[in-house]
Amino acid sequence: MGKRNAVKKSREERREEVLRPCPYLGYDHDQLGAYLMERAAFRVAEAEFRRAVWLNPYEPCFKAHLAASLYCQGQNQEAKTWITKALEKSPGDPVFERLRVKIEKELRQNNAGEQHS
């Protein structure tokens, strides 16, 4: 019998796996939120995404979707916070990165507009 080539998980990874909720939690709220976003019901979608994040805080796409709903409502500072959290869990995700760039561009434009007023 050969040795198993298992990669030893860090203490942080083992802790997260033990504390992680059921992997299926939150997806129903996320799907409902996506449906609502398609119909421009951003405030209601935000509530569904917040519930999804609350149920399963380890899923980065829930945080990104929440950031997108906040961005659509013009709440760019909070949107930046949530997209940053999503990128911490899924660094380099191209969809998340594009959203982060959009949010930061909007924040810079708003800051420049306030300075010229």
C-alpha cells in the first residue's frame, strides 16, 4: 500500500470546514435575488442576498451579488466592502474583479464631482 498524497490542510482551513454551514444553504435566496435583479427590484434583491450571506457566509458569490445589488442602488461604499470580502475568498475571480473596478471607478467619479462642487 502506498502513501496517500493528501495535502495537509492548515488549521484555518480545518476550522472553516468544521464551522461551515451546510453547503446548500443560501442558494435559494441567491437565485431569488438574481431573479429580482433581472427585474430591477434591487432593494428586494439586496434583502435576499443579505439573507444568503447570513445563511452561508463562506460563499463568495453571495457577497459579490450583494455588492452588485448595492452598486445598482448607488450605495458604492458598502458595495466596495462586499466585493472586497468576496475577493478575499476568491482572489482573482475575473467577474468579481470587473465589478470591483466598476465600483471603484464610480466612487472616484463621485469624489471628483464632490470636490468640484
